[in-house]
Amino acid sequence: MIVAERKAISDILQMIEGAGRVLVVGCGTCVTVCLAGGEKEVAVCASLLRLQNQGEDRDLTVAEATIERQCEWEFARELDELVPDCDAIVSLACGAGVQTLAAQFEDTPVFPGLNTQFIGIPEEQGVWTEHCLACGECVLDKTGGICPIARCAKTILNGPCGGSQDGKCEINPETDCAWQLIFDRLKRLGRLHMLEEIEPPKNWSHSSDGGPRKVKREDMIL
Amino acid sequence: MTTGELRTSVIAFCCENSALQAVEDARHFGMTMPECVQTIRVPCAGKVEEDHILKALESGAAGVVLFACHTENCQYLQGNVRAEKRLTRLRGLLDEIGYPADAVLYASAAPAEAARAARILRTFADDLASVDREEAIEQ
Ligand code: SF4
Ligand code: SF4
């Protein structure tokens, strides 16, 4: 899932300065699961904006809506009737959701209420960790299903580096060394010989270094 | 009830397995209780979410108490632990917007502790009354 965190309310307030009618929009998919931008978080954010405004002279009304997925047109269009009544939208979705709303509602400013963090998983209840950097050319087949791109601080493909100590990464004693995890996993699978292969430098043009990426399914294009 | 009327009130979300009985007994036995307390029965304090408490403040309540079971006494094991953590987080959120965080309180009481529940509510209501809420909010 995409993992995000809410921006400080003071930042959101700054963005919506001057707007009298604000619509806070949540997304029912990734950010609901990581407790950043679902229906509940929309209610909390909207309440905080209204409560903050209680001592102010300004007239502020804050409406709330949560759609299934903000990054899809079909769902974004469900807001068609609500948006004309507002001066600004605060989107509690990942960056893709924010941009979908911005494209769908060209005449209304759309502001990000979240900081999109990473593609990750829930490590334990209330803790999420990064697991994929969307590098465009997955190498998990060679690394025992553990990603060295996202989970090794140096994104090295032939690890570990000299900083790996007692299974931990040198950047932080709480962070597992991805290459230790890879080693342990391949050992368990009886595939340690795979580490004898030297992995050549990665072609980063498949990643964001190649410019904005696009995926096409010709058979699906109408 | 209008917003103006509510501004002097305290809303107490009370766990039906513990504090609710205590608060009801305190009333029943005529213990000194602030008049402005409205109780809301909840199946467990851990069921009360941040938005429920914020909505209560938005509707004009001067303060909100989240009344749970004592430590390690929750029928659902962790409900009170979650409730307390949630309240701590909520206080941080209120701080973020410059709203007095002491307008929300976490407390615990056993069903038989009517006197304790009454004392907690009295102290909380007195503390709230001692601060000019409107002024505190505006600052
Ligand atoms: S190798 Fe690339 S695509 Fe595969 S998990 Fe890592 S970052 Fe994601
Ligand atoms: S210690 Fe491990 S995870 Fe950290 S940078 Fe080195 S190889 Fe990568």
C-alpha cells in the first residue's frame, strides 16, 4: 500500500487561507488502511479545522467526503456536485489522488493534506515500513523476496556493505540490514549460491531517472 | 440543546462495564456532582474515537471525559490502554490547533467507585470553570 501521514494542521490552514468553504476529501483505499486519510481521519481533520476557527472572525465551513479511490476518475467524479460549492479542496490522499482531483476540478484549488511517504506494509499494528521504491525492474527474484533497493540504505545490489553489524544497518541500530535479511532468507531457501553471481549496475532509466513513467496496455485502450 | 447551553457542559463517555455504573450510582445516592455532566454509554472506552470527542467539543461541550476501567481490568483486555493512548494523541492534536488540551480527560473508575467518579467529575468541572474557555480558545 501507499503509506502517508497527515501534514501539520498549521500547514493545512496556511494553504486554505482565504477560503470560506473547504471540502476535505478522504480516500477509501491505501490511506484508509494506514490511518492517514480515510473517513475517520477526514472527520478528525475537518473537526480540527472547525475548532481552530472557533476563536477567529473568519467564516469557515468545512464539508467532508470520502470516496473509494481518489486516483480513479470514476470515483473522483462522485464529487462533481459537491465541488462547485467549495472554494478549496484539502485532499487526504496520496499524491496521485491529489493530482487526480486537481485534474478533475480545474477551477478549484486542491491542496495536499498528507505527506505521501512510501510503498510499504504494516510491520505491526500502528507501524509501517517502506518495502518498494517502484524501481521499474524488480529484482526480488534474486534477493529472496527482500528488496535491496528500498530496504538497504545504500540501495546496493551486491551487499552487504562494511557497515552491517549484528544484522543491523549502520544508519540506525533499529534498522535491519536488508542484506543480512537477504542472506538469511536465501540460506533458508537453500539458494545461497545465488549470491555468488555479481549483479551488474542497475538500469535506473526504468525508474524515475528516465522521466515520468507510463504503462500502456494496448488491448485495453479504446 | 443549543451550542450556548452546551458550552458549560461536560460530556462523559462512560464504559458500560465500569464507570457508567459508578456515575449512575453517584447520581442515585445524591453525591455532589456537577450538574452539567451528560453521560454517554459506550460498550468500551476503547470504542470512542478521536472524532467522537472532537464532535462533542465542536457541539459546544466545555470538556470531555473518557471514563474507562482501571488498568488491567478491561473486559476487552486492551480497550482502556487504547483509550488512554488515543486521548494522549488527541491532546497533541488539540495543542496543534492551539485549543486547550486540558478540555479532554482520561479517567478510570470501577463500577463500585461512585465516590471516586463523582470526585473526578467535580474536579474536572471545577478546573474547566476556573479557566475562561472562550478566552483560552481565542488565545
Ligand atoms: S526491486 Fe524495485 S520493484 Fe522490486 S520491490 Fe524493490 S523497488 Fe520495488
Ligand atoms: S548495513 Fe545493510 S542495509 Fe545498511 S547500507 Fe549496508 S548493506 Fe544496506
